[in-house]
Amino acid sequence: MKLLVRNLARTTTEHEIRVLFSAHGSVGQCSLVLDQETGLSKGFAFVEMANDDEAKKAISSLNMSSVAGNAIRVKIPKD
């Protein structure tokens, strides 16, 4: 299941996101979206988890949780 993670602190790294979600299950892919010109984070990422139940647990546990001082939002992206 693909998840959208929004409102990340600009300093949050892809590794930190992977570790955060790994606490709730197996993370297949993690992609922090970067600005092409500056190389800095745009404040959102996509995380793929193979197990739907683990992904749903991650959503319920992490949505609106505080990460690096920001209340992150985790949801299933609309296509």
C-alpha cells in the first residue's frame, strides 16, 4: 500500500522516515520528494508498505503525530 506523508520538517531525512514507518511493519520503498533546483526537501514523502494491515496501523499511529516538531499527516494518496 502506498502512503503519502505530508507536513514533514524540511530537515527530516529519508532514513528517518523509513525508521519511523519500520516500527509498524515492513517498508518496501521510501521516497522523500526533493526540490530539483535546491536539493532540499519539499516537506512530503511517499512510503510503500507491502502489508495492508501494517500500513493501516502506521496510518492510525502516525497520522497527526509530532515528528521533528511538526504534526505530520499520513494518508492513502488519491490517484
